[in-house]
Amino acid sequence: MTRIVLDAMGSDNYPTPDVVGAVLAAREYGVEIILVGDEARIKPVLEAQQPGNLPIRVVHAPEMLTMEDKGMALALKARRPNARNSMAVGIDLVKNGEADAFVTAGNTGAAMATAYFRLGTIEGVDLPALAPVFPTATGSCVVLDIGANPEVKPENLYQFAILGSIYAEKVRGVKNPKVGLISNGEEEGKGNENVKKATPLLKNSGLNFIGNVEGKEVIGGKVDVAVIDGFAGNIMLKTAEAVAKLIVDKIREAIKTGGPLAMLGGMLVKPALGKIKKLLDPSEEGAAPLLGVNGLVFIGHGRSDEIAIKNAIRVAKQAVEAGVLQSMRDGIRERLLH
């Protein structure tokens, strides 16, 4: 049975969404859940869900990392051998082979730092990359990095492309994923120095590399994997989320203020709008993988509700069962360490 560690102190409204989502996942997906965090706060919420004989247990972690933990103080808490915060305790369970994957909706920076210091990276990978799935006109696209590394080298972009391609194939079910470098133009030679220097590396990689792509081509579904540095990637992600929300809000506003005919039309298109909302809702995917660390780590939104937590556990389960971690180790070894 797949064993998933969940940081029960992760979401903004912890531990209720986290625990309830874990119970839903255990019931629906047949996974073992290890809840990590303040036992005194977790157990009453768990008991209220009447879990019965579900394979859920609690591992006590008296401390937690928050949005206030930054810089050197965060680094020290993330790497301290005897750390007792929920992220460190949970990730150590994965490191020690007591669990298969770690899921959190906590501080993204804290989760990335803790995973990096405690798990290390896959041999041949210098930096991990956060890799959410973007909805596109033809399905979805794995975009990496969207915030783990503001500054990268061309070699890092090449490593991201390998990791993203393997994840898209193993977890997303995309055969021979098309890989693109996000740039300010499709023509070869466009882009900053990193993009220009990464191009020959990708052309000779054996990946299905199609060249430079602009943001509109990513959303248009031209590629299955899009590679970018974490600074620009984070801007792209936040802008896409804001535009999606703006469009949905403006449609609702137009329906409410457009008079009786608009209200009637709104009722007729409500099912279609529901599908669009679901497509754009980050809770549908639940969490993004941190690719490149030597273990499976998934990071969700702080505002995650129980459905987002349940879906994050589903994605983690899929990655475990697909053997994606070993595939990434093998892929990096084959292309970079031979």
C-alpha cells in the first residue's frame, strides 16, 4: 500500500482541511496516511471524521514552519538534524524509507528548503524545480521552474527539461512529451543568454525538443513541458492565475448587472462556466511536485481546502505508483552521467 506523509499543519486553516482531506483520500484511494504535526490538535479533528479502520496514523511534531521563517533562520531550521517541525519530521520519514511521498500546503519556501537540505538532490541535478501543471487549449503542460530558483544556468534548464519530460510521461501519461524553452520569440537566437546557451544542450539531448515557445504557445497547447527560470516562471504563474480569476469574476459581474435577459443567459451557461471554473481551479491538481530532490515532495496552496488536499494526495500516489523518482534518476544518469 502506498504510504503518504501529510503535513497536517500546512494549510492556512490547519489542521482541519488537512486532516479531513487525508480521510477522504484514505477512503477513496486506498492509501496509508501518516499525519505529521501537533498531536493534540490533530487527533480531535481526526476522531470527528470517524475514520474507523482506515490506515491513518499520527506522528507528533511539536513545532511548525510558518511564513515568518525566512533567510538564515529558515535554513537552520530546515537542516538541523534534530528538527522537530512538521515538515522536517515528515520529510525524514520519506528519507528513511518509512513513507513514499510527502505532501504539504505549507510555506513553499520552507518546504523547498527542508526538502533540499534533508533529501539532497538526485545525482547529476544541481537545483530542484517546482513544476505545476498549467491548463492549456489541448490539455495540460508541465511548467518548470515557477519559483524555486530565481537565478539558473543553462545546464539547470537542461536538467529541468529532463525532469519535466519524465514527469509528463510517467505521471501525466504523455508519450514522447514535446519540450519547449519559454522565450520572447519562437526563432532560435531569441531570448536571454541562458536560453541561447541552453538551446544546443536541448537540441542534442534526445528529448522531443521543439525549440523556443512564447507564453501564448504554452497556453495554446504547443508543448507538454515548458522550461523557464524560477523568476520569470513565478511571474507567469501568478499572472495566469490572476487573469483567470479576472475573467471569471467579470463574467459573473456582467451576468448580475445585465438585467433579466443576462440573468437568464447566465442560468443557461452556468454548466459551461462550471467546467471552465473547474479547469482553472488549482485545487483540481492539488499540489505541484518539487522535481530534482531525491524523494517525492508535493507542495500545494496555503488556501487549500479538503478537496485540494485529497487531490494532492492522489497526485502523490500516482507519482509513487508510476515509479517516477527512479525514472528521473535513470534519465539523469543516462543523459548527464554516462
